[in-house]
Amino acid sequence: MRRLFSHDDSVPETTHSQPTNHSIKENTQKTSSKAWNWLFLVPFLGLLWPPLYAKNDPVLLGFPFFYWHQFAWVIVSSLLTGVVYLATRRM
């Protein structure tokens, strides 16, 4: 009768091999793609503290600063998303 917790010799032991060039390149690509994601913080920080942009002047095309500043961040956020996408899609 076999013991429940016996050591099974048929299971190969794991060996620690040296990293291959492929795995090093893969890790580098993952790291650099993560670095591009830091650009997503720019719009967040630009809109983080409303008292900095909660004012009427300067007016642009009849819109107070408060509104056109936020709309400008929509455009900037879209552009940054495109940049991050293009920079990371090849990785």
C-alpha cells in the first residue's frame, strides 16, 4: 500500500536555467511598455485640483477658462492615449 504523502520520483525536479536572450528581450519590452503608461498620469494631474483652474478668465471663444481648460484636457488625453497605443502595440 502506498503512503499518501510519499515522494514521487516520476516528477522531474525544477532546474534553474540561465535567462535566454528571448526572455531578457521580453522583460525589457514589458518594462518599457509599462513606462509608457506613466503618460496616463498627465491628464489626471492636470485636472486633480479644481481650485487651480476654477476661474473665468481668460475667456476663449466665449467660454470661461474652467470649461475650455477641461475640454482641452479631453483632447490632450486622447492624443496621449494614441501615443501610448502606438508606442506599445509593437511590443
